[in-house]
Amino acid sequence: MKRIDELKAGVAVIILNGEKQVLLQKRADVKLWGIPSGHIEIGETVSEAAIREVKEETNLDIKIKKLIGVYSEPNSQVFAYPNGKVVHFITTCFLAEITGGELRRNSDESLEIKFFSPDNLPQDLLKMHPRWLKDALSNREMAFIR
């Protein structure tokens, strides 16, 4: 196994609009598209972290609809940052609906934010995100553990 510097708990939130398009952000740190996601801060729950991250990155208010899965597999959850740090994430992924707010880039963490059809996703997408989206669109009742 390659060198891993840290283990972090993260959240990801899949948000679909009325046309079943998925909301993606182009991340400033790696210049790749991805599902809104981030770290859980000390003292907050995974759902609180998900709601906060979406608000910070998109200015949208959301309601968690269901747990999609918990992802920890090293082949997709080990992420090398441009500064050389290698982090293994354990990510809790949710499906959420928009309850308010106006979509806009709300922080320096995002270069762009927009909806995409699941059949026409950007080529420069973070490697683990297609799996999360596929799992979310499967309409499976039970959460995935991968």
C-alpha cells in the first residue's frame, strides 16, 4: 500500500434537480469536477456536516433524504492533494433535496457550480464520484458499504 499521511471523515451530498440532473462543483484545490463534499468538523454530526458543506459551497439549503452509503475502500478513497499530502477518507454519502437558497459559488473552494445530466458528466470528474452517483441512482433502499 502506498504512503498515507492521514485518515479523515468526510461527507458527500448528491443533489438532483427536477430534471434529474446532478449538482457538481469544479473544485479549486484539484481543478476537477465533483459532488459537493468536505470534512466533518469536530463536534458535528455527519448530517450537520453535509448541510454545512452544501451551504458553504453552493449557498443552497438542503434536507437529507437518505443515506446512500459509507465508502472507505482505499483504491477509491485515497486522495493525493497537490501539496503532496495523501489522505484516506471514510466518506458518508447522502441524497438530499433543495429546500431554499439561490445556487451560486459561495466560497473560494469552488471554481464553478452547475447541474449535469448523469449521461453527460464532465470528463474531468474525481475518480470516486461516478460510483457514488451510480449508487444514488440505483434506488436501492439499503445503504451501500464499500
